Amino acid sequence: MTRTVVRPQWVGELGRSFVTFSAALVIGALVMVATGRDAWGAYRTLFAVAFLGAQNLADTLLAATPLIFTGLATAVAFRAGVFNIGVEGALYLGAFAAAWIGFTLTGLPAGLLIPLAFLAAGLAGALFMLIPGALRAYLRVDEIVTTIMLNYVAISFTSYLVNYPYAVPGLANAMSPKIALAAQLPRLLPPSQLNLALIVVLLLVPLVHWLLSRTTLGYELRALGSNPIFARWSGVPVPAVILQVMLLSGFIGGLAGAGQVLGVNYRFVDNFSPGYGFDGITIALLGRNTALGSLIAAVLLGALRSGGATLELFVDIPKDLILILEATIIFFVTAEFVLTFPRRRHAGVH
Amino acid sequence: MQAFTDLAFATLRLTTPIILAALAGLLSQQVGLINIALEGMMLAAAFAAVLGAFYAQHALVGVVAAVVTGMLVALVFAVFVLRFRANLIVAGLAANILALGGTGYLLQVLYQTRGAFAPPGLRGLGTVHIPGLSQIPILGPILDGHSPLVYVTWVLVILTSIFLNRTVTGLRVRAVGEQAEAATTVGIPARRLQYGMLLAAGGLCGLAGAQMSLGNLQLFVYNMTNGRGFMALAAVFFGQAQPWATTLGSVVFGFFDALQIRLQTTVGVPPQITQILPFLSIVVVLTWVSWRRYRARPVAA
Amino acid sequence: MAEAVPLVRMEEISKAFPGVLANDRITFEVADGEIHALVGENGAGKTTLMRILYGLERADAGRIYWSGRPVAIQSTEDAIHLGIGMVHQRFQLVPSLTAAESVTLGQEPRRGVFFDRARARAVVQELGARFGLAVNPGARIAELSVGEQQRVEILKLLYRQARLLVLDEPTTVLTPQEVAQLYEVLRRLVAEGRTVIFITHKLAEVLAASDRVTVLRRGCVVGTLPTREATGEGLARMIVGETMPAILARGGEPPGPPMLRLERVSAADDRGLPALVEITLEVRRGEILGIAGVEGNGQKELVEVATGVRRPTSGRFLLNGQDLTRADVAARRRAGLAVIPEDRYTEGLSLPMTIEDNLIATRYRALATRGVLRMVAVRAESAALMRRFDVRAPHPRVSARTLSGGNLQRVVVARELGGEPAALIAAHPTRGLDIAAARFVHQQLLEMRTRGGAVLLISADLDEIMALADRIGVLFAGRIVGELSAAAATREQLGLLMAGRSATA
């Protein structure tokens, strides 16, 4: 099977994603009706809670923020035909790195501390991807398996860090010390926790789009993703591009972790991610591996997430409904996904 | 001595769901399908086991419910992967999310609880005492007194090995997994075997789930599998999808699982470090295999 | 032989794939009990014809008769049921299974649900003894030599009672000793009442092993003749064609100093077998060196080694005096090398990308400043290339998929020649093109020569080589077996060389 990522045919592709999204809503409605819940009311509430009113919209964007990061991180890899599942691991390491900067270099001013924390987070994520990236690029070790496995290594490792060397005595849950006030990202629309991380990621979206369409690396990864044999014959340095793409993906994944630590939790909390990295896969697929598409998909998913919590409170519908919706979306998007993305098995780079 | 016996006993108990899920993973791998959905199949089955055992007031009904549920999740996964040609990895992740969301949703709709669900009067699998077994020195106390599924599991390991290596269907399964094209050209219905193995994997994960919620514990906890499906998958890679090697991998990982509690209290080795080992070892094994392949490659650049 | 009812008669078979007519009203007969060689260059339609016979493809038109009876072969099962078996070029074997398991797979001897290993072994031993195909039934496929694996493949067919065995290029993977053994086996098969069709490129094998031979060219039958009436050079000419090409204006300066040089280059193919043996060749400025030869004699590896996608096992590659043996594709291209690859759909183009993206594939670095593409330059460059090479497309930023075959090759040619390269490797540059598109490519190659570029033209089309080249080298079994000046070369000489005999013999 060859791995071919088709260049976005914007309208049609996003249109199909929309259909997928709607299909998931229908299935969710069936589940609710079957369990005696008011589906129409639920969706109405969900929409209202997600989009109506400044605070609600802020909460949706807050939920979307890490998802935009991980969506972009995944999309750049998928676009190159590299099946990176390790964004979750990069996110954990990035989060810890950002926290470490935040609680260690407490004397620095915000203007220095915050960029430094983001940078450290990105580097930690990239460093993490160095292993599966180099293995894939130079030894052709399947990146799917290594990244899945290394995710657990990263999660356990950070858990060890906050349970032992950086444990804070007297706290019930394992977490790092709190970061300096200067490292905490300013809120954009209090009381919502929505913070500067959103601005960072909103700047990242056009940057990634620009990188994909206007730089040599972007060109190389598109060539590689669309036809690896052609890429090699044209002189694209394939292993180097694979490695760079993995590092880039890890870097963005690491930033996602920093955003949560600096903007929301103010510390590294053991096991804090509900699977943001894995959500990145859904988002990238739904967004057709483009920057703008990932942004839209992440906001949709963020709306579901932030609305989900309210559903439980007001209309007695468990927020796990959102997971059911998400699973349905993924099933559908991957089922049609194959039409534009004929699945591989090492027909790729020779 | 007592400490050793306890540790070995616990290993055997904790290893059982991992072995069962690993057998499921290896059957899938043997028809060429990496099964990421083990986790979800186990989780849904663990939930169904508690429901079945609770309503029927009989553990066996719980086990049957678990097996059926595991197979249902497997069917959804199989239909998307085989019929709609969904991406294997992505569909597997989706199946896991579906199981997590589905069990969580039902838990709350039916029992208004998040977290643990232990209905009063829930019958667990209980333990089996094999006459005379406990009299054997050292081994007796380790082997005797487990849930029946522990013994069933080892029988299944043997059966899986016989199935793959001795039966006609097993031969065809191996052919399909290794070279599907070669198998189809001699008229082997590859697709049907893939469905069959995925459903069998669902059934095995069903047993694994039942052992978790009715054997090791008598309750269901939200997300109680917590990565065990992936640990089983790691064991499959460790054992290169061979029954005994995969079982060995599962036992080693299960042993670390059992050991970590002791190491933590006695020697002070953090559990996270022992948790890392299975996953790290897979990366090392894969690297080693690829390195050898790389060295042996023809000169094509 | 021809009077008896043929075992198989394929009548007026046609099969079209998008853009190619693979089989054009082919009529082909195989007599019962003969060894029939089917020859022709790549893309001549041999494999397609056999895939139709074996039920892997459906013909668009035509009929098939089996022992005089019309039959409909809709699937491989139908073919197997009739008694047709095929050994593919790529073996269909499972590495970890034993020979006995592999032979019986799909129709296993069983005892209840269990595989009857003893009976499978006995079957393999018995068939092996009868047909001279000894293999150790207990050995795993991965442990067997390629020749032994081929025997397992043939045993598979015999186990399934095949009467007609089709072997697709059976000798390309074998050592000379194994080839001799295979001939033995073929004779035993015929003696035991079987019929054999084998597809090949190699003329010596046709002459050594077959009773009759059919030559295909461009989807049509050129002729069928008894092997004893055939000669190597005659067949070579039937394969590569005899029509006189349109005369192209050649002229310009006499060739200048050396530009492209391969020095004692050896290389292995994908299986690790030697494909090129100590090749030395040199192309000068303002010169076209044609490499003729029947396909499968190392052409693919030659192109790959020169391009830099395959590493030679020994030897040197020089461009304009600069040693680029260890340079990668990008470095070679920067040094002035251009390549028109054999397969434009996979190696030459990325169909999902835009025409513009395809046009800049080899020079995107030059169109960038510190890693950022200068889009104005990219747009201007691709627009200029499209104008200059007359690429007809609605817009430079539509997917390349939307273009026709001829226009796609124009994109490749525009990209490769637009940068005024010092040297060009052109591999079968007109294969599959219509006359107008082919003529366009030829003109471009000649212009490059006039401009003082060096062109290495690899082609299976003798007409093309004779019309364009200044000198002609003949590639046979991975070696350059002769080099002639185009003016002095005759078809007879070239035919002899292509058949593997020295020009003076």
C-alpha cells in the first residue's frame, strides 16, 4: 500500500469532512434517543453552550487550543506520509519542560520566561521525536509502533518526575511545583481560563500553512507525501526530510504541552492529558492535513468538549457522549480517508 | 519464601488478562492486522461481564456477555477495516475511544456513577482448588486457588499454538498474514480468515475483560484497562506474534506489574520505571531487528 | 504440429489500459505438448496476454479456445480448473512455510482439522522425482535458493494438475547452472504430457529451450515461427522493429571534450545479483550516446546508478571531470545532470501535485532564499517552461493528474531540459507516446546535443537509437559488448550484439 497524501481540494474535501461530522451527530442522536434522552435538546444546549455568548465561546476556544496544536503537529507529519502517533508523548515532555522552566527560572521577567518555556517545550518534544524519527528515516523502523510505545515511555517518565524528583510533598495528586507568576499566560477574557496560548497557536496556523506551501521543507514534505519515489528521483533528501518532519511535529506537540501548563494548570499535573495528542489524529484527518482545516476541525471538537461538560450538568447527558461522537467521526473519516490516502505498507521509500 | 510465593501468585493472576489480550493481538497479527483495538475490546467486555454477572446472578453469564461484547466491538472494527478499508491504526484508536465513551455513558445513564461500579451481590469468578495441587511444595501455593480463567488461559495458549502450527486453518492464517497475495492466488479466502481472526480476538479480549472485572476484582472501574491492551500489543511485538514467545513477553510484563508494588516498598524503585520497561524494550527489539535487516539489505541505496 | 487442434487458441484478443493499447487483436496458438516462447520488449503486451489467459485480467474483446472448445476464463479459479497454471515473475510464496506446506497450500491434505504433514511431504517427493524437481519438503521457503523456490512454484502447479504451465520470465532470477536445470525440467514436463509457455527477453534462451516462438511488439503479433528456423539477429530485429524512422536533421559541431563518464561501474539488482559488470562509457559534449539492447540486460540499473538512486558496488561516476560517485541525487543535479526517468508516472512526476510543483521538483532549492521559495520566481519560471515546451494545461496550479500522457512527458522534458543541463540521461523517453509527442522529445534531445550537451539515451527502440545517436553501445548481460559509430552501424551488427554475440563472429 502506498501512502499518498492528496493535495487539498479545499472546498470538496472540507465539505466531505462536514458530512462526516453531521453523520456523527445523527449517530449520537440515536444513542441518546435509545437511552431515553432528549437529543434535540442536547444538541441545542451543546450549540448554545459552545458558541453563544462571549464566555461560552471563550471556553470553546480554550478547549480547542491544545487541539489546534496537536492537529497541526499531526498534520505536518501525515502530509509527508509519516504516520506519527507520538504527539501525545511529545506533549507530555513539552509540558514538563515548560513547567520546569516556569518553576526553576523564577527570577526572569515574563517577556523572557514565557518564550523560554515555550522554546524548551518545543525542544523537548522534538528531542523525543529524534528517536522514532531517526529510526524511521535511517533504519526504516515502522514509526507507528515506535511512537505508540514511546508515548507510554514519555507519560510514565514524566509521571516519575513529578512523583519523585519534583514531587511536592503534601499534595494528594502528583504534580510539579507551581510555576512563577511571570510564567503564567495572561487571560484573554476572564473569568474564562482562555489565555495567550490561543494567540500563540493562532499565529502558528498561518505559519504552518506558509511553511507547507512556501518553503523548501514544505515542498519536500509534500513531494514525499504525494509520491516518495518521485521525491527520491528529483533529489529530495528523503531521510533528512523524514527526520525534520518528525522533529517539527514533536516541536509543535511540545508547544501544546507548554500551552496547557503555562495557560491553564500552572504546573505539570501527572497524567493531565485526556488524549490531546490522539485527538490530533482526528483533527488532522478531519482537516485533510492542512493548517486551516486543522484549525476548523479543532474548534469543532473543542466545542463538543466544552459543551460536553455542561450537557452533564444541565440536561443529564453524560459527557462521555462526546467520546462516542468523536469515535464515530474518526471511524467515518478514516473509512473515506482511504479513498484519498491509499493505505501503505512500505511501498513507500525504497 | 512467602514473599516469593506471593509474588509468583500475583504474577500469574495479573498476567492472565495480558496473555489473553496478547493471544488476541497475535491472532490479528497473524492475519496481517496490527490490533490497536485490544484495549477497547477488553474494556467493553469488562463492563459487560459485570452487567451479565449482576443481572443473571451468575458469573458464567458475565463471562458469556463479555465474550459476546468483545466480539461485537471486534466486528465494528473489522467491518470498518476490512469492508470500508479504514486505516487500521486510526480505526483501532476509534474503537478504543468508542469503548471508553460507551462504557462511561452507560455507567452514568444506568447507574448514575462515574468511576467504580460494584453492585452489591455481584458474583465474581471465585477460585478453583485443584485437589492435591496445593500439596506440591513451592509450586502448589503458586498454582492453586486462582480464578478458573487463569487455567483456561494456559489451555488457550496451548490451543493457539496447536491451531497455528498444526491445523489447516492455522497454516492458511499464517500464509495470509505473511503474504496475503500468495495465499489468495491459491484460492484461500483471505478476507474471511481476517474476519474470523478478528472476531476470535474479540472473544479472547472478552475473556481478558471478564478476568479483570470478575476475576482479579469484582467491580468495574471507568477506564480500568488503563493501557493493558497496549501492553499486550507490546508483548505481541516482543514475541513476534509467536504463541509461546508472546506469552513469555506477557508474563515478563505481568511480572513487572506485580513486582512494581514490591520494588516500590522494599527497594524504592519507582513503579513508573518498571512501567516503562515493556514499551522501551519493544523499541529496542524493533530497532535490533531493523538494524539486522538494514545490514543484510541489497546494495540499492 | 499446426494441423492438430491447438491446446490453447487466443483469438483477436484486445485489451486497453488508460492511454495504452496493451493487446491489439492478438491471435496466439499453443500446440499440445510444445514449449512455446513468448518474446518482446517491456510493454509489448506479453504479460497482459498471459494474465488474460490466467484470468487475472479480462480481455476487452476476443475469444479463447481450450482444446478447440470456446471457454470463458473469468477468474484464476476458472483457469486453474481448466488446467492452466502460472508462475509469476515475483514468486507467490510465504517465506516461513515449508516447501511441502507451500506446494499444498489451498488444497491441503488433512486429517480432520489437522494438516497431514506426512502426506504433503510424500506428494512433494513423488512429484519432484517424477518431474526432476527435487526439493527438501521440510525446508522453509526462506532457506531455499531462488532456483529451488521456482521449483516449489512449478510443483504447486503440478500438484493442481496443470496441463499448461505459463512461466513469466523464469530465468531472470536464476544462475546459469539453474537455467540449465530449468531447461531439463521443461523437457521433462513436456515428456510427461504438459505444455509450457515461457515469457522471456533473452534470445539465447528462446533458441535453446523452445519449440516455437511468438514475437510481440507494441501489442501486436509480429510473427510465430518454429525455433529451428529462427536466428538471434532475426528475432532481435523482430523485437525492436524494422520500420525506418523519419530522418531527423542532425548536424552541428563535432563532439567536444568528455562530459559524462562511467568508469568500470558494477552494480547489483534488487535481489543482490550482479546487474552491471564493469561498465565503462563516456559521452562527450554535443554528442548522443545511444545504449541499445534487449531489455532486462542492465538498463534499469544503469539509469539508476547514473542518477544516484542506486549505489554502485564499484567503479566511478564523473561529470565534467568531477567525481560524483558518492554524490546523492541532489548534488548530481546541481552539478548539471538531468534525467528523464523510465516511468514518468512514478519516478518522473507526482500526479497529485500541481504542474507547477512538478516543474520545480529539481530546482526548488535554486528558487529559494534561505529555505523560502521565491514565489514570483517560481511562478515566472514555471510559466516560462510551460510556454517554451508547449505544455498544454488550463492552469499551472492544477493537479498533474489532469494532463494527458504526452503533456505529462512535456512537463518532465521541460523540467529536465529547461535548466540547460550539461548532461542528460534519457531512459526510454518516448515509450507509450504518440508520434507527435515522440517527435517533440526527439527534437528536444537533438537540440540539447546542438547546444553542446551530452546525452546518454537508453532505449529498447532500435529505430530511435539509430535515428538519434552519434555512437551506439550495446548492453548485454550487464556489459557493454560493443560500441559502434552510428554512421557505420548496421542493423545486422546491432542485432548480433543484442543477441549476445560479438560483432566479428
